[in-house]
Amino acid sequence: MDTNTVSVVTGGAGFLGSHLCDRLLADGHSVIAMDNLITGNVANIEHLAGNRSFRFIHHDVTEYIFLPGRVDYVFHFASPASPIDYLELPIQTLKVGALGTHKALGLARAKKSRFLLASTSEVYGDPLVHPQPESYWGNVNPIGPRGVYDEAKRFAEAMTMAYHRAHGVDTKIVRIFNTYGPRMRPRDGRVVPAFITEALKGEPITVFGDGRQTRSFCYVSDLVEGIVRLSRSDLHEPVNIGNPREMSVLDFALKIAAACGSGSAVIHKPLPVDDPKVRQPDIAQARARLQWEPRVTLEEGLSRTIDYFRSLLAKGAI
């Protein structure tokens, strides 16, 4: 138990950021969460109110970050991160990937702390290599509607490596693949909350395209374990963290309907522009260098996530 480590988590009131805060606190860190709450939610961290090791600062990380005292880790998780978000907030998405990453790196440099960038499998775009290893440079449409997120993260990776090479900052980059679990926003446009919400309400489950496009889903606690291991490692090149169990979106919709005990029918709508046809992480690096691989089965992860959405439904929150 390390009782002296101070960690900053930007985007700390978001889905992933809040789970990371929980884990760091459990590991004995003092945690400072920052969020401007445009997509984050204080409900995700309200259970931490009164915890003397936790502090929340309402701040937009595209502005200068000043913090007194020591900082040992900066985890940069601030960003809109779902299709609805970055289509509604294209400029903010680009700004947090560029200016926000610059400010967070500046904090890490000033404090001589370790820096971990939350990047994404979206840097691979609509991949022509399958599964996707870290060495693949991707197939991204820079001027398409999804490009604001893809290019923001690609730029953030370039900025992170530049700070490592030019300023000697101890940087890490995690490329996060599809992750799910409690605290996902019901209407954020991602398939897990969309399918579960529709199934629990008995509404038709909406699948875009023919549903043959594939995804790989990692439960949030597994992802956080990988991130923590990476943060403590001596690796600087990007590392994929995700679950390599690949399945079609249509199969996933049917699995969720069954897990919810729902009789919802599946309906199809047109596929969004530049929607990736396949997505599966090659996690050989994570296995070899971090001794990490996912542990939570899809069935167990879905059960926990569905329970969370049932509680929201019971409260009238969805």
C-alpha cells in the first residue's frame, strides 16, 4: 500500500476516469480528479465525497493547469469519447486532444511525474490489418465526421512522444479498445448502453448496418488493471489494452437481449459514415510486457452492467 503517491486524473468524473480514481484510491494513492463535466458526471464520483484522499476540481484542461505540491502521476483521460459526443462537440474534442494533452503534459513535466495518455483503438480507423497490432499505422479519414476524435488522439500520441523525446518526460500510451461496465451514460451512442437500455425497456434493439461488423468488448475492471500495470512499467511505446474476444454486433445484440430476459426484436438502420468494419486488439505486447490479459467473462461483465442499468431504470434515470 503506497500512502504517499499523488495522482491526477483528468476526465476523472467520466466513465473510465471515475473507475480509475476508485482503483488508485484502493491502491493507497491520493487522487485529484479534474473534469469540466461536459460529458462527465459528478454522480460517478459522489460516492467519494468525504474521502480525505480524494479531491475534485472543476476545470477545463485546455486551460493552464496549476496545482501546488507534489504530483507523481498524471493520467490524461479527459475527452468526449462516444460517437454522439464527438459529432456534437467536434471542436471541443479536437481541443482537448491537442491543447488538453499539451497542458496535462506541461503539468507532468513541471512536477517531474509519470504521464499516461488514454488513447484509443480509433487511431487504427477502419483497419486494413486484423487484428490490430501497435505497429499498425491505421486507416483514418482525417476529414470525415469521426476524424475529429481519431485525429485528436493521433495528435495526442505524437505530442506525448515528443515530450518524452524532447523533455525526457516518463510517458505511457494506452490504446483502449471497446470497454463497458457500470457508469456508462445511457444515451452516449455506444452499443452497450444503447442495446441494454432498449432491451430493458422492451423497445426494438437498433443495429446499424447488417450487424456483421465486429467489436471486442473489455470489462472496465480488466481495462483499469491493464492501465495501472502500464503506468508502473518502463514502456513508452503505445500498448493495446482490450479483450480479443471478437463478435459481430448482431450477435452481441442478441446476447444482450437474452441476458436482459427481453423479447425485443432487432431492427436495422443505415451504417454511420466511416464506421469500422472490424475491431480486435492484438494484445501480445500486454501479455508479454505487462503479464496482463482480461479475466472477466462477457457473461459476468454483462450481468454487472445490466444490473447497473436496471437500477437507473428503477430510478427513472433512463
